[in-house]
Amino acid sequence: MANNNVIVTNRQALRDYFILETFEAGIELKGSEIKSIRKRRANLKEGFARVEKGEVFLYNLHIDPYEFARREEIDPIRARKLLLKKKEITYLSGKISEKGLTLIPLKLYLKRGLAKVEIALVKGKKFYDKREALKRKEAQREVDRALRKKA
């Protein structure tokens, strides 16, 4: 997947969660939502997914209404059905029933003209885990700076 096809990434999810597994899913869109996605008018920041009655739904994915479309009122933050295989859905529903695991969208991108979402099975980080990650990142920056000065 080329990086220029990525529409939106959820950087906050990378900071707040341990990513255990990732899945690629299609999205069921209505009307002119795909045009808004192509114009990069989407936001994943508060997004999450749930398995309900054998289907996976994505909540809080905000897609701005397309300004040139006919005015059919489509709720910008409505729940959108994710298109996954039956095996993946049963696997995810079993994993989510475990304590502390949830589904979070990581990326929204276009693949062969179709909108896809990369969702991840994640476990929340504790405050001390976040602090530890910041320390590691800062130490790596120090090493990089020292190597640049030597060269």
C-alpha cells in the first residue's frame, strides 16, 4: 500500500494503545461520502468499532458532507458497517470479550478506488507505559543526535 493513498491516520491510537493485531476492512458508505474521503475530509480521532449481532460497526468516524452534493442529509458521524469475512468477525468477537481489548481504527485509505479502514485489536496503555515509551523515544533522539555530530 502506497503512503499517498492514506487519507487519515489515528496517531493518538498509536500513543494510547498496544496494537496486538491489525485487519483490513471495507466501509459501507452512502451517497457522496466517497467524494469527501477523496478530498481528505475525514477524521478518525475518536473512532472505535464494535461487534454487534455478527456485524462490525465503526463509530465516530467523521466524514464531512460533500459541498457539491444534493442535500440529502447524511449524518457525518453515523455508525458505518465494516465489511469483514465471517471468520474474522467471529475471531474478533471472541477476542473483544476478553478483558481490556477493543477495536480502534488506525488508518483510512484508498485501495484500487475503494475506501478501506485498517482496524486494530488493541489493549490500553497505562500512564507509566506511556511515560516509558516517551523515555525510549527521547533516548533514541539523543543517540541520533550524537551520531549526526560524529559524522
